[in-house]
Amino acid sequence: MPTRDYYDVLGIARGASSDEVKRAYRALAREHHPDVSDDKSAAEHRFKEINEAYEVLSDPGKRAQYDRFGVVGNGAAGPGDFGFGGGFGDIFDMFFGAARGPAHARRASPERGSDLRYDLEVTLEEAFSGVTREIAFERLAQCDVCKGAGAQPGTMVVPCGTCGANGTVRSVRQTPLGQMMTQTICPRCNGEGHVVTHPCQACEGRGRREMQAHLTIEVPRGIDDGSRIRIAGNGEAGVNGGPPGDLYVYLQIAHHSIFRREGRDTHVDVPVSFPQAALGATLQVPSIEGDLSVMMPPGTQSRTTLKLRGHGMPGVRGGHRGDHHVTVHVMVPTKLTKRQRILVEEYARAGGDDAEERSFFERVKDAFRPE
């Protein structure tokens, strides 16, 4: 029984045409496909809901039943169903165990291989310029000996003699209601419809085995921490001829001993002397692309940040580069020579240590002076 209105799921009116139903389904399926969503669990639930709605509304018979009863199949008792929900077909299934279609058609259908994740750490310099990396990882790949067949080379995969290649076996027994027929999955071929008389020794008949893969990864310049690169078809091999999964390479930027990164901007701390800060100076400062010159004006205070525009990180998709921020820290010497001490004392006697002190205390007094 549906938990949501199928028309609301597809976002269409109840009188929508079949073409409108199809267009709405295709748009939603592309938007919510699990392969393009970061939250795969939520996407799979939504994708299943969309497919369920489309399966009903795209079928004229199911749609008419849904419009009339609000449910399809077991939940709707139409004429001649006698209130048993699915009609005589379901009653027959209940008493005689008939399966809805051959079991091997369900079990042997192609299955897509699983996606894989690989975590790759790069330096900030590599993220700045881009880098090519060789990676190696283990994955379930198609067996290179039997080519996925599961049989030893030179031997054959033969139809199952127990079920006649149908994948199911039937048995009939007498009951008070008459003969009862049951249908179950073939115990010999496990519903596959064929058997491998001589399993491949390399993969033990599974058709896939753990193998090491080697890939060359192109890390683009400007990549940020937590970014991922999708490499289609390099996940695990599919089953029964299904397509392989994808490989997702998640990138981590290693901690740098000098630079900090914030988006496209880079930051660095630079020590300067008191004379440089007081008189001004041209500084040679480190950046991700090498040393750069920056003019520090006279009277620069400690922890002042100077900005070098366009000298930060590039963007992955192009565009302007970020900025490089240089924060200066005025260093006070812990030891002075005799000459240096005499000069500092002369500077102090000349009022060099009083002007700022008096202005500071005057501001404190003003702050607490009653109005």
C-alpha cells in the first residue's frame, strides 16, 4: 500500500497525459539517481519511490485501479476478486506455491559491481600545481583465467539436469484439497539453470577474484581538501555480465608547516624587528609559489596583515586565484648589546616610550571619568 500519493511523488496532476508522466519521471530519475547523489541512502529511497510511482501511473490498467481504489494489486479488491486482494492468481500462489516468473530469471540477472573508495593524500604544493600519482588497490575483478565463466578453461558450463535449465523444481503431493504443487529453487544449480562441472581453480568457480589494480590519477591544480575524483568502471567487476562499479578517489591535503589555507586564500606568519616595523621595510616573504616582496609601511603594528592579491591558490575550474595574507609579528629582543641598550635608553629619554603610554592611560581615564 503506497505511503504517498503517486501523483505527488512525480509532481503531476491527476489528469496528466502519459507523455507528461514520462517526462516527469525522466527528470526526477536523473536528479535523484544514487550515482549522482552524495547521500546514497536517501537517494536510493527516493529513487525507489519514483520508480514505484512511475510503474503504476505509466500502466493504464494499474493507473485506473489506483485512481479507483487508491492502491494497486493486493490492496484493491475489484470485481470477481472476492475480497482476497490479488484475485485467483494470488490464491493459487498461496495454496500451490507458484512463483512469479522463473527463479533463475531473478537470481541470474546481471548485477552492477560495487563502488570502491580510495583515500589519497597530497601536499599543498601538489594541490597548487596539480600532480600525477600512481595508485595500487585491491578489487574484485573478472577472473583472468576463466574470463568470468567460473569454469576451468577447456571445460564447459552445462545445463542443469535436475531442473532442466529452468532454475526451479516442482513437486506434487496429495492434500485434502486435492493435488498441491510447490515450486522451489533448484538445490543443485542454486537457481542459475546451469552447473559448472569443473570450477576454475583460480577463482574457485566464482568468476571474480581479488586482484591488484594499478591506475594513474591526474590530480587537478587547485583541488581542495575533501574533494573526490570519480573514475568510471574501475570499481569491482559486475556479476552475470553486469557492468563494473566506479572508483572514487577522495583527496586529503596534508598539514603544512608554514602555510594555512582557507578556500583559495593562503596565510603565513612572518617575524619582523622593531626597527623594521617602526621605520617601514620591504620584506621578502614565503608563498606557495616562492618568495615574494611586500612593502611594510612605517609604524606597522604587530599582527597586522598585509595582502598580496592573486598569489593564493588557483581554482579547479579556472577563474581568479586567491590572495596571500602575510601577518607580521613584531619581535622584542630578549638580549641587547651594550651599544643597543644605550641607544634604546636614549630613545626612551627622548620620549619614545612615553607618547603611546600616556595616550593609552588617558584613554583609560576617559573611559572611567564620570560624566
